[in-house]
Amino acid sequence: MKSNEMNYFLYARRSMEKKDEEKNVASIDSQLSVMKKLAETEGLKVIQIFQETKSARKPGREQFNEMVRQIQAGKANGILVWKIDRLARNPIDQGTITYLLQEGVVRHIRAHDRDWHSDDHSLLSAVEFGTATQYSRDLSKHVKRGLKSLAESGYRPNMAPIGYKNSKLREKGKEAILVDDERFLIVRKLFDLMLTGAYTRMDMLDIANNKLGLRMRYGKRHDKLVTRSNIYNLFTNTFYYGEFEFPEGSGNWYQGNHKPMITKEEYDRIQRLLGRAGRPRPKTHQFAYTGLIKCEECGASITASMKVKRQKNGNVHFYTYYHCTRRINPNCTQRPATKEEDLEAQIMDFLKKIEVPKLFHEWAIDTLKEMHETETKDRNKLLYQKQTRYTEITEKLDTLVNLLMDEAITKEVYNEKKASLERERSNLMVFIKDIDARVGAWMKKVEEAFDFALDARKAFSTGDMEKKRIILSTIGWNHLLKDRKLILRAEKPLLVIQEAAFAAKSISDRLEPPKNKALQRRIREKYSQNPTLCSGEDSNLQALAGATTSR
């Protein structure tokens, strides 16, 4: 290139993320069109065009770096660009262009509205570049502050997970999370199935795609199959019970304003189920109780194997045995395997103990409904106490901010106390929001527990493998096996019902209610008079109500 010859590179850029700050920036095609006409009008020689769709907030643009490299190699000494902020919005790139301009390596920068020459006062170009860089920095702060404000208001500032959707019509600055009517109930069905403990994640993947027809949303497309990662993210996402972390990994938790799909207790149970499920492996046989029982001695999972016995007369018999995998301790002494029939006999024995007479079932439900009505009347008092505490915490947070501004406390003390208060406030918000639901929910759980106790033994004796698995998982999780004895770790409501069933059977040894109505009334009276069944806070019915409402 001759010493006085001017060759230009034309550079055009638009940020990849088209947000509000970019709405007035011309498209790349528009930038190129304007600058080509300007070059033609002013007789500027353009020898190469560089264009890219990438933010200039941080260094690392491939086309920009290549253009600079070729300028330093002497292939061009001028730059055509629509506006100066297209070249740099960060101090590093800004310094590179400023240095090249001041040293005369770049002799001329031509924008559509003004010029910069190497012999201009350096302060002018520094101010122009500095304005663009500062705008980018301020914009980043404003965006982060806006997102934090959204999170504090209970709105998760990113794409809603499956089962929910972001509202299209919204107030400026707010993004509401709405129920996706097309998918909400389907996703809830997946949670219900997972809560039974009868399915692995791979089972749920097959059910979601092939039985329930669930499809993911990607932009305008609503036909994507559910993937393994989708299933895992679904069952581990706290958003579904009402809380979310923003940004992820920051430790900042917020209570959402959206409608929860599940309860915190249901979420915790699923995490326990996922924790013991392990990696799904292909199976040649399906066994009813694998994944539900652990070795009491070493803590490893109990697995199963099938044995085949062929007799000389041609008869073939199949036997299923359960035994420790010994993966935790290869020297585990629990070597004798347990026949499936022996396990089932022990399960049947427990189900027989919790089985209640039908008349007692009806009486208990009626009595608990009366208790439920009393609790409903008392909930306003409890709600008032929680709301008062919520107001106190909010006032303490305000005081904490004032202490920090007055430099009465250090930043470290402020952060520690603020995190503790915000966590308590978040928990109180959860309690306040779902208190009505919990008051009604415990009665539903009690009815379900009694219905289970009434029919579980019959259902287990006549059910198929899947039904038996569901019944065992309903009893509890992580049951133990030692010396061929099954140790059932039953849920608390069922343990209370077991005690109540014993007391009820001592009053009447008949499982079916007597046909004589007078005798039925007499037996009901005896139930009411029995101190074990119904007499203050120590009664089994009171204990059962407490077992279903504990958090």
C-alpha cells in the first residue's frame, strides 16, 4: 500500500441479543447499505467487509479481531462504520482502536454522522468511546437490577418450566408466570406417578412421551419429545412447589407468585426417591420390590434373581429370591436369600394389623371431620400470628439497611443477618399462602390413609406385581431386610392407624359392620368413649391429625 493511499475496511455489527437497548440500532444489512452509498459518494475505497452478530460488551469478537490484525499488518488504514459504538463498548477494544488512531496506523474512521482522524485531539475520540463503554456498563447494571427486582416481586425472570408459560400481555417491567392449561395437568400426573415410588426416571420418560403425549415447548415449536435431562430437571426443580433461586447458584432464594403444582413435602419425597433410584439399568426381568428395600447390615440395595427348577416329570417351577447386592461391603454376612413369598407374607401381616373394621372407618372419618371444622375456625388466629411475624421481619430488614448506610455494622454482618431474615420471611410467605390449603389437605390425607387401611390387604393379595409395588411404597420407603426378616419403615399415619385398629378390634371382632343399626350405634358410642381412640391430645385420632399436618 502506497504511503498516501487510503484503503478502508467496512465493519458492521449488531448484538446477538436484541433487547431494548438495541431496538434503535440499524440491522447489519441496513448499516452496510448506508455505508456503501457513503463510500461511493465520497470516493472511499473499500477493500473488505467484516460483519458479525455479537455483543461488544466484552472482548473476543472474531471478525473485529481479524480486522485489527489486518490493519496492523498494513492492509488498510481506514475504517468505515455506521456508528463508533459498533466498534467498541469495552475498555480493551476501545484502547486498541484509540491506540491505532493516535499512532496513525488508522488514519481515518468514517461514521455516517462524523469523522475521526489520527491528527485530531485524542480527548475527542476518548470521550466518544468512553461514552459507549459507560453506556454498556450502566446498561448491564440496570438490567441486573431490573431482574433482581422481578425476582423479589415473585416473578422468575426467565423461561417458565414445562407446565407453565410466560404471559405475552404484561405490564412493563413485570413478567407473569401463568399455568399452561395444555400441559399443567399432564405434568402433575407425572408427579403423582413418581410419588408412588413404583417407577424409575426412565419409566417416567416413556410414560411422558408415549402414554401421556407430553411435548416440550421450544420457541414457536410445541412438538419436541421429552428428553432424559428434561425429566431430571422436572423432578428436581423447586419452582414446582413455589420457590426459585436467581441467579442459579447464587444462593438467593425467592418465593414465587405463581400457582404451585406440588407441595414441599411431595418435592422432598421425590428427592428421596431419586436419591435411592440410582442410574437406570436394562433389566431382563421385572421384580416387584427392588429399589424399595435395603440391607439393614451394610445399607446396600436389595436386588432379586429368578431361579428355575425343572423336575424329572417335566414340570417347571420359577422362584424369586431377594438378597443384598454387597456393593457397599463385599463381606456383608447377609448371604441367605429370602423367597418372595416370605417377603409377601410379612407384608400381608403388617397390612392385617392396620386393617380397620368398616364401621370404625366410617366413625373415624365422621369424628375427624368434626375436628377439621374446629381447626378451620382456629386458622385465622394462627394466620394473624404469622402475618405479624412477617411484618416484624420486614421492619428488621429496613432497619438493617439503615444500619449499613450509617456504617453501624459491617457488610459481612449485614449479609449474614439479611440472608437469615430473608429465609425466614420466605418460609413465612409459603406458610401464609398455603395455610388454607393445608387445613383442608390434612383431612384428605387422613381419608386416603383410612381407605388404604380398609382395602390394602385385599388389594395386595389379589393385585399384580405393579399393584403390590405401589402398596409397599405407600407403606413407606427404604424398608430394611435382615436375617430374612423384613423391617417395614411405615409412614407415621399408618403407624397411628395400626394402634387405632387394635383398639377398634378389641371393641368389635367383626370386620364388617353389624346389620343391626342399634348395635352399630352402641359400638360407635364405645369408640367415642374409648380413651385410646378419642380422648384429648393423646388419642390416636388426634395423633393421626398431627401426623398428616406436620411439616
